[in-house]
Amino acid sequence: MDIKKHIKFFIIVAYVILAYFLVTLILPKTISLFLPFVIAFVLAAIANPVSSFLKNKWKFPKFLATAVSLLLIVVVLSGIITLVVNRIISELTSFVQNMPQITSTLTDTYYYFTDKWEIFQKSVSPEFYQYVVDFTKELAVAAKNLIASLTKITINSATSVATSIPAVLIFIVALVLSSIFITNDYSNIKSFILMQFPENAKNKLLSIKKYTAIAFKKYLKGMLIIMAITFVELLTGLLILGVDYAFTAALLIAFIDILPIFGAGAVLIPWGIISLIMGNFSFGIGILVLYGIITVIRQFIEPKIISNSLGTHPLLTLISIYVGYKVFGVFGMILAPMIVLILTSLHKAGIIKIWKNEQ
């Protein structure tokens, strides 16, 4: 019996369990507690190169370089958000202006389904018709209860937001001040944090940070690339199909598509089926074909892009996504690749050895 191999196996299992609890329990609560300072540290990390450039090249005073770098980042982010929001508002305004036409269409839809229901009623047996009626009533009650629950949640959320305005103001003040303080003294704060660890542990942490940071950046980049590709596909397809609010619809569906529990089909499939039922065959088929194209491309590019991000073979990435789904459900599709990322980073840092590297 090779005791070392057994010990190595249990160490790997311990790391997997530790990573699971870290990602699912400890990390979210810690980030939530220190959220303004976490955001401030991220902003400082982004602003630090700009601040250093202003101080070294243009001889800006330290505080002025900090203020200008943070202001520049905020202006760029705000500009991007403003452009997107303005486009969405423009399309929503057009949508509201066309409400009378939309209402008329909904009325026609109601009469269309009423006529189809009467035809259905005459073509089936009384027993089967009564079964359908009872099922429809139960479905209506369920929908009513769901709407009531959503309404209650919405009201409670609105009340919560209204009562939490002081907390939001405190959050913003803490975020702004901590961003300035951290950016202004970023190098010293970073050095102070590292000094709290033993030299050996510090070197390992720096190695883990190096590999993990690169992998997370690539992973995030990969997810954004997938979302961008989906958005372009949706925007192109919806424009070809003549959808009036193509930009807003494409942006919303692309965001939904990135969530494993939903996907683009949550919107496109009902949209296509309803269009077919309404007799708009070309549009309905077009929507379903668009969904098929998005699904095929997504299944083809996702393992490759994510595997490149994690630095693993596409097969291992696919296995981790599938096993994660089977073990942890939908959340596991995100969690499992993250565990692979952490273990790969620990392996590359030399903390644990999971596989043999090529000689």
C-alpha cells in the first residue's frame, strides 16, 4: 500500500471540499460584508497604472493623480452605461408610444384564441373538454398565485429600497472615500497586507494570485465574448426579422442566455411558438431558427473558450460542467469549472500535484 498516494488523494479531496465551502459559503458572506471596500480595491487596482503614469510621466502630484485616474475610470464606465441606457430608453419610449397598436394586437389575439377554443370545444368529447377546463382553471389559479407572490415581492422590494436609502448613501460614501484612500496609497497597502504572511506562505499566495488572476480574467473575458457573440447573433437575426426593439430585446436575451438556469430558449421558444399559433409562420420559424443557430454556436464555442480561459483541455472543461450539473444542479455548471480553476492554480503554484507534467 502506497501511503503517500493515499495521503495525496485525501489532500486533493480536502482542497475540493475547502474550495466548495469557500466559494459557496465563506466568500459570498465576506464579500457582502466588505463590499464597498472590495469594489474600491478593484477600482484602485484598475486606476493604479493610470495614477502611476500620471505621477511618473506627467509629474502630477500624488493626490491629483489619484483623483484624475479615478475620475477617468468613472467617466469611461459612466459613458458606456449612458450610451446603452439611452438606447434602451429610446426603444422603450417607442414601445410605449406604440402601446395602442400593441393593445389592438393583443385584442385580436384574444379573439383569435377564443375562436380556436370554440372550434376545439365542438371537436372533442364532453369528458375531455371538462378535463381541459379543469386543468385550465388550476393553471389560472397557479398563475394568479404566482402573480400575487411576485407583486408582494415587488412591493416588499420597493419598500426595502425606500427604507434602505440611508444605507445606500453610507455605502456610496464608504466606496468613494475608500477608493481615494486605497488608490492614493495602493502600493503601501498591498505591501502591508503581504507582510502579514510568512515568507513561504507569501510566495505561494503570490503564485496563486498570479495564476488565479490570469485565469479569472480569461474566464470573464471568455464569458463576455460568448455574451457578445450571442448579442450580435440576436441583434442581426431580430433586425432581419423586422423586430422594432431589436437592440433592447437582443441585450436582454443575451443577458438571460448567459444564465444556465434560463438560456435564450426561455424567451425565443415561447415567442416562436406563439407566433406560429397566431399564424405568423415566417416570423415564428425565423425566431426558432435563430434559437437553433444560437444554441449550436454556443455549444460549439463555449467549451473551447472556457477551456482556454481555464488553461485546461476542452474535454476536461466539458466533463467539469456536466459533472457539476449532475452533482450540484444548475449552480454546479458554474461552480465546477471554478473548482477546476482553483485546483489548476494550486497545481501550477506547486502547492499540490494533481497530475504529472511532461518531462
